[in-house]
Amino acid sequence: MAKIFNHIAKRPDEEEKNDSETRDLVLDQNVIGIVGEDVYLHCMYTGQSKITSSSWNRLDSSNRAKKMAGYNHANVPLNKENFGIPASLTNLTVKVNVTSFKVEGEYTCVFNSDEDETKGTMFLSVIARPDVDIAVKKEVVNGTLHQAVTCAATNAKPKASIRWRISGVPPRDDIFSVKIMNVVHPNGITSSIGVLRFPLILNNESTVTCVVEHPAFTEPKEANIEVDTFVSPLLTMETILVREGEEDFQEVICTAAGGRPHPNITWILPEPKNTPLFERNITKPHTVTSLYRFPSEIYEGKNVTCIFGYTLLPFMSTRTVTLPTYYLSLLKLEGHSLTTNSENETSLAFQMEDTNIRIRMEISGDLPSYKISCVKDSHPLPEDVSVIGSDLFIRGPLQLHHAGEYVCQASYRKHLATLQFTVEAKPKVLLPVFFPPNISLNLKENSDHLHIECLALNAYPAANVSWIVPQELNSTIHSDVTTRNGSHSVRSVLTLPICMPSEYTIECVVEHPLLNGKKEQQVSLPVCATPNTTLHSSIEWESDTAYARLVCSVESQRPPLTISWGTENCNIDISSELVMSQSESQKSHMVIAESVAHIPIYVYDGCTVTCVVEQLGLDKPEKNSIALPSLVDDSVKPNISWILPDDDTIVQPTVQSTYNGINVQVNSTFEFQLKQYEGKDLICVIQNKHGKYERQTIHVPKYSISSIEVLNKTTLYRRTPRHHEHRVTLQENLSFQKILLRAHGNAPSYKTQCYREDGSVAHTVGMALVFTEPVSELDAGLCICHVSYHHHTASVSIRVEVSGEKTQHLIFVTTCFSSAAAITLILTVVLCVLCKPSRKSHPSNKKNRRERESLAALMQDPRSPEKTALPCGTGPDYAELLHYSIVLDVKSTV
């Protein structure tokens, strides 16, 4: 980083001198560098002289010019210490690594030529970027908790400027105090320290920002730190009653929630008694709680105070509660018709034979709890009379021995209250001649029906009960009348389906002389929900036969339903199995029914099967249809794949399917070149949809052609040790002459092609070389015949000779002459043998050897590399490429 100052005021004489020296220079005269970084010094010669050397110089301690970097007279660069190599001889722009303040100083840029010297001086100033650090700590000032934020900008040159920001604005003088200190070190660097101090209780901002400015920074550097803020807590104080065994306690709880920091909770307690108090303090991340437990009887009416405060903060708040004071002033009867007898005693009258008589009592006072006990005529209560809570309960029926004087007492420790009353048992009063019925309407449900019960009870005379029911509803009515103690009770039950197809309202009508007209009780009948029907199908295999498993599931409300099956596009009945199950929730009245049909696909091929759900309350049956898979569907066909040898590759070849009734015949054809898998095993894997596997191994034969035999009378001629010719003589001027060939090998068929010496194709039929035209001298010559089966080939060379009458006569004469010469030669040999018996000659062995050589030529493998090459221009007819196919037929019953 560098700052360049180009405008500096100079004296006139200095300007004139410098102008003469630097008129041909481009020079930055003032440059600023930062310790630890690189800076560039720029100096360029723009004059016309030829520069021979140039350098950056600096005066050392002895005022001698020390070359720091440049080029000598040989244009060889040089550099020292922290200077780099300048750009060129005339451009001394160089990078300098500012390692310390020692680099600061005056540098001279010098360019030398043969005529003169041009130079200029610049000054490199070195500054240091400050290290910024921020910290916070707590302090106690005048007994109040303060926070002090320290921001340090150390090792700076020149000194750094420190200022503070809180929420983007300077801190307030009435809350915050700011102190700045600068320390100058001997090496010229300065450390600046700023301290921002404030009381915790007056701060409501959680972030403080220190802003440091320095020439080494392109923009002010900010450092943030989190500080504590004061948040006033939510203070509560409550009292609750706690019972442990037979003891009652008042528990006083003081809580400070949401404050920061947590306050301290102290107590002002009443004068302690002999019993120690239970105390507990609980501190959580956002709350602090303190509690005391006081025995209720001992501390009645005492004041308890909570003090919320901080050790070093001027904040304190108090809460006070008064423990309750208990009293019991009265025990009285509640909710009864009371009378006073002649002795000014409270009396309760009940009818004899009454049952479950409850005499209610209540207290006047303030008690946490109390207990009531009673006696009758100064004796314990009868067995069928007891105190339950605040009630005296007579199970009855009420008899004369229940009558008498009862004394009940309510107590809580030292607090007591007594109640005295008399119970009278009066004879039962006869019912009047006419009295109205008690009318009620009840609904009851079972698994199939809804029962609506209309009651007209305890009436005289008996009430008349009837129903108003829509005619389209299928309903039954059952009524009965019972009599007891001269009163009549009528019960009429209307039975309906559990739900209705639509909304209906029925009415129960009750008539009685004491009623003002007819009394009608209405009820709305529940509407049936449409059943949820689903139909699923799957394929199953049994004994190689494909079946469709159809499952019709129905989730519905009661009443019961029926599931039947129908078909479209075919007229065949379906047998099924119905399974019913109750849902887990009895209140939901839901049942789940399933009907399962198991049918062979071949019988229902192409049919659409329909699940029909019928239920009482539905306007029309619910239907759900599904199309059965056809025999030609892939889901009923077996899957055939091939496993190839060597790499165990699995392939999916072309598959063709034919159908015959319930049988499906799958034809899988895998084609390949014979040379790929000749002599190896191919594995066919058949997998039915029901998971059954079947593997069949097919062996590909290995073929060979060992040699070709010429069946015509031939003469063997050896052209080379491994190349032989078969000479065949044909009769001149004779048509349809054949040279028959035979291949030795195990191939099922052979292809034969023959070529003449000129490359033309000779006529072949089967394994015969056929001359259809009369043979002439033009047919004589060499023919090479190739016999092949796929990539197996063998060849034979045939020399065709043509023999006419003149030729035969010449052959006869030659033969006679040869025979005579041979006889003469034999006689000569015999005489030689007789003359030299000691030398054994074996002409017969030589003859045998020649015969063996002839036989060896015949047995020569025509496929050997030494066989005669094909004539040129054989064309594609010879290099035929065929495919080998394996066809596997699989039959399956569906």
C-alpha cells in the first residue's frame, strides 16, 4: 500500500536545481509503506540519452551511496536486502518489502549515460497498522456495578484514533464516560487505549462498537462486543395450601422471572416458633424462585415479606402477604324445608319408605379443611346411616328407628361448631286419584338396530303413548305397561335400522288427562354414511394355472351389508367367501367386510368383474368394477432369460407367445454368432409369476473341418513341403464332367466355392466342381476349392489337365518307352546287386518312403497357416457370416 504526494512546496532555487536534474524523470517523490507489506518505488527515465547503468541508492551511516537495486554496465540486474529487481534499465520501478521502520528514509534514483548523469530523490515513509482488540469487564464504582469496555489499538504509527458508537450514535455523556490514553514506545510506535465505562442499571443496549481510524486502514475498522443490560424482572408472591399427612402448611413462593441479571431474594419472617421452617431456592435460566413453608395453625395472621434486590445495583422491591387467619362460626343445614317443634328445636320430616336421604350441612367460616362427626340420641349412628363429606346419608328405606335427635360437630384443630336437629319419620301419604306421567325419551343402539324408548312413568291413569313415523321407514313398535303402588308406567319401544338413507324426524306422542293437550317428544334419526368400497386383484398360481384373487373390502356403518359379485361381457357365476370384522372403536359403529373370490383367469378371460354392496338404508347398491387380466397379458406369462457363459451375463431375448385354450406357449429365441459360444453351455432360466424357477442347459456343439478329399482319380504333386496339388485329368470335348470332393469333419453342412488362377469363380454343385460345357484346353489350370461351415474353412488345390486322342497316343508311347527304360534300369540294378553283395541297398525302403510322403501330403491339414492363399478378388461370397440360433419353447397353463 502506498500513498503518493506529488504536490510539495519547494524553494525557488531548489525547484530550479531539481528541475534540471529531474526534467527527464518520472518520479514519485513521497511514498508511504506499511510494515509487513510491499510498496513500489516508481522512477522512469524519459530522456534521449542512451543509459548505460541505473540504480536506486541510499546513503549509509558513513554518507556513502549504497546501491540497493539496479542494472550495471553489462545490463545485469542487481538487488540487495529487501529490494526486488527493477523493471528495466530505464524503468527502475521496484517492489520493496517493508520489514521494519529502518526501511524509512531518502532514496536516490540514478541513470548514467556516456554524457551525463540524471538522478532524482524521493522519501519513503513507513507506517504501522494497529492491532485492534476489545474486551469488557465488571467494576464496582461507588458501590454500584459498572461495566468497562476497553478498546486497544496497539503498535500503530502514527497513533490511531478511537471513538465509540452505541446503536450507531455516540454514547450519551450523562450515562457513559470515555477515557483515551496514548503510549509512545521508544521505536516510535504508539498504543492507544480507549475505555468506555457505564453503570449496568442504566444500560439498555447489548452491543458496543469501537471505531478505529488510521492511515493504514482504507476505511475505519469496527470492533463489536456484547455487554450486559439491565432488564427489570417480573415479581410475584403467592401463597398456597399444602397438606402433608394430617398437617396443613402455608407455602409462600416468591418468583422473579425474565430479569437480567437475576435478583437476590431475601425474607423478613415472623418471629420463629419451636418448629424449624422448610426453605428452598430454585434458580433456572430465566427465573429465580425462593419459598418458605409455615405450619398453618402456628403462623395464622402473620406477615411475610420478600425483598428482591441486587448486591451492587440501586434496585430493590418488596412484596408482603399476610398468612390466613382461620375461624369457624357456625354449622348449619342447607337446602331443606325446616320446621321448629314446641321445644324450639330444628326438625326435618321425611316420608317412611323413602330411600337415599341426604341431609346437607355447611359451615360459616374460613378453614383450610374440616371434619364432621355425628351421633344419634347420644349413641353412635345406625349401620345404614353415615357421614360422607359434609352430608349425613340415610340409605333407607326410612323406618321409625331412624327418627330421633342428631348432633353433628365440625372441627379443625381448636376450631369447633355444633349443629343439633331432629329427624321425623312420617307415614307415607296416599297418592291422589290422578297424577301426570314423567315423560322421557331414550335412544339405545345395538349392532343392527336403533331402539327409541318413550317412557310415561308413575301416572294415574295410565298414559296413552303413540308414534308418528314416516310410512317409508321399516319399523316395529313394542309397548308394555307396568303397575306399582297404584301408579302406571308405560314403555313403548320403536325399532328402526341403525341409520337412514336420508334425514328423518319421528315423534313420540303422550296423552293424559292432566296434561295440557298432547306432549310430543321429537328425535332426528342418524343418516347412513356411504360405505367405502375398494376392489383389489392379484395373480396367484396353483398347479401351473393362473388364478385371479379378487378382494372386495367394505368399510361401513351398521346395519349389516351383503356383498355379491357380477360379471360383464360374460355370463358366469362367481363363488366367494365373506369375512366380517368389527372395528376397534365400538362408538364409531364401523364394520369391515371382505369378500374374496378365487377364479381361474382362463374361464374369465376378457371379463369385467363387479363387486356389488347392498345395505339396508342405501338408495341403490354400491358397485366397483375391475377388468380381469387377459391371457395375453404379461402378468400371466412366464419370464424367460438366458445366462451366458464366461461372464454370467443375463440377457432378455425376444419372446413370442401363442395361446391355445388355457395353455400359453412362450417362444424365446436367442441369436448369436457360432464362434462366440461354440462348445459352451447356455442356461435358460424360466420363472413363473408364482416364483417357481426352472433351469435348462443347452450345449452348443463344437465343429471342425480337418481336411478335404478329392474322390476322383488323382495324382499327388508336391509343390512345397506343405503345399500339394491334386492332378485330375478330364476328357476333352466331354460335357458335365465332375471333380467330386469330400470334407472330413463333424459339421452338419458345408459350403463349397472354387476359384481359377485368374480369380474367376468356377461352377460348383454341392461338393462337386462341375464343367457343364465341353472341356477344352481353356479349362486346364489350377483351381483352389474352399469348403466352409460358418468360421471353419479348409481348402484343396486341384490341377486340371485336359487329355485328347493325340495326347493319349503320346502318353501311350511315352509310357511304353518309360516302361522299357525302367525294365532296363531294373536289370542294371539287379546286376549291380549281384556284383556287389557286401553293399546292401534298400530300394524298397526308398519306395516306401516316397509313398509315405505322398500319403502325408494327402493328410496335410488344409486349415494350416501354410495353405495356399485365396486368389485375389474372392469377394464377399467366401467370407460369409452366419448366425447360430437356439429356440426354446416353453408351455404353461394359465
